[in-house]
Amino acid sequence: MSEVKVAILGASGYTGAELVRLLALHPSFKITVMTGDRKAGQPMAGVFPHLGGLALPDLVAIDQVNFAAVDAVFCCLPHGTTQEVIAGLPEHVKIVDLSADFRLFDVATYAQWYGHEHLAPELQKQAVYGLTEINRAQVAKARLVANPGCYPTSVQLPLVPLLQADLIGAEDIVIDAKSGVSGAGRSAKEANLFTEVTEGIHAYGIASHRHAPEIEQGLSEAAGKNLLVTFTPHLIPMSRGMLSTIYVKLTGAKSAADLRAALSARYEKEPFVRVLPEGVVPATRHVRGSNFCLINVFDDRIKGRVIITSVIDNLVKGASGQALQNMNLMFGLPETVALSQQPLFP
């Protein structure tokens, strides 16, 4: 195919930099524009030295971009800033938005959880939720894809097929999830300082994290009815990685082995989702730097309950890798292009 001219909005953040790293290996996508308002005028080598050997344009302010000259946009801007930007893009531009601005189908729910009215409600109707393995056909035809959040990706990949098959109950789902600090973004925040984070772990957003309605939206759709989950995220003193430990009740299955078999069958041909053999415990180091999600299922000591573990790299499958996976599909390319590298292990 002919060269696809790509713009990365917010390239000076962690997800933007991860996209640059991945796109450097892409044979068809060429980065022609990178924005970073606070870093405008600087070369990428001055912001992220590990990317300095690549032929990249300098960072510019977003109001300097001629969007008529690009084919695809990865939007890595902060939540709440994306809707108006995307609404102003030319119709020919295909977009993957990595913020939360188009993830929630209902604009009233968005306003409730994000504290302001949705600024592009008509565009929201066009957005496709980009959990690739679940919504592949819709993603391939979309102009605008709302890339899922990291926690929702790690939770929905194991749970959606099980709810669709009625193998687990929709009630009393408990999600204990843990993320590396990069999930909070690159902006200076006191809570993310080294001294605040190192040598400890803490819960945050208890019963109020903004990923809860996104998780519930996807699981409700899979279950065919509205459901609520108990979801508690935790911050771990590591730069990247995510582990979700999920506690569910069995319904149409008898044991963890039944769930493992169902997930193995569902994801057998998927390039990036792997169900591990019995007894093998997924770890974040197993997926570091990769677009993989590793899953396993274990019997609980409480009869009728099982424990599901799921790991991803929050910056790759939880953000930039899944975004590239989706954009590949939107341009009719194999979704594995520039994503087939193995994890950075050990």
C-alpha cells in the first residue's frame, strides 16, 4: 500500500513515545507530525533520548499542524481535551483516540464521571470501542476508534467471553488490579513522586475510579444485562505493567479447567492473547514491552468460585500497542504489523 502519513498528538507523553517506538518498525506508516505543546520546537531526542536515532520531525504545537496533509491521527492528549480537537479534523483522517473522551457510549454517563459535558455528542455516535479481539469487524470499518483503557483491557479480555457463554455469574465480580506508575501519565504530580511511590503499594480511586463505568459497559454488553463490579486499582512501584486478579462465581462451568478450556478455544487463533497451561501464573515481567495479554484461571478454595489472573503492559496492550493494532485494521493491514516482537524479558 502507499505510505500512510501519521500524526501523533501528544508525542511528548509516555503513550506517544511508545507509539513512536512501535511505528519505527512499521513498513507503511510514516510519522510526519508530532505535537507536544510544552515541548514544541524540541527534537524528540531531547525529550526521549532512546528515540534519538530515528528520523523524526521536531515537536510542534497542535495549532501548527496542517491536518489536510495527514492520513491518520493517534490522539494521546489528556482526558477532556480530545473531543474538540477530533471534531475539527478533516473527514478523510482516520483516528484512534487513546484518551477516555469517546469510550463511554452514553454522554450523560461521561459527564457524570468526568465532570463536564461531552463536547462532541454527535461524533460519539460514530466512535467504535476498540477492544480489538472483541470488536475487530467494527474497528476495521471505523473512522474513529476509542482505544480502551488499560484496566478495562486487562479485565474485559478474560471476562467478556465467559459472560457471553454464561459460564460465570454477572453478580459479585471482584477485580483487584495493580498498575505501574506510567499509567498516571507524565505530568508532574505529587502523588507520583519517587518518594511517594517507592517501597510501597497503595489503593486509589476506591469505588470511584473512572475506568469502572467503562468496565461495566463492556461486561454488561457481554452479559446482556446491566451489572456492577467491585473494582479497586492499586499503584505499584514499577514503571510499567498491569496485573488484574479477578474473583468470579461459576454458573455454567464446574471448575477453573472449564473456564480455561473456553478461553483457550476463544483465543486460540488470536496473535496477542494467550491462555497459559494449568498452574502457570502470569507475571507482568512476561509481557513487558509487548502487546500480549496472558491469562490463567485457578480454582478458589471457596466452592463455586474461581480466580482469574490477567497481565498486560499498560503502555502497549493497554494503550499504544492496541492503538496500533486497531489502526492497522482500519487501513486493511494485518493487525500484527510492527507488533510481533517478543516481550522484553527478563
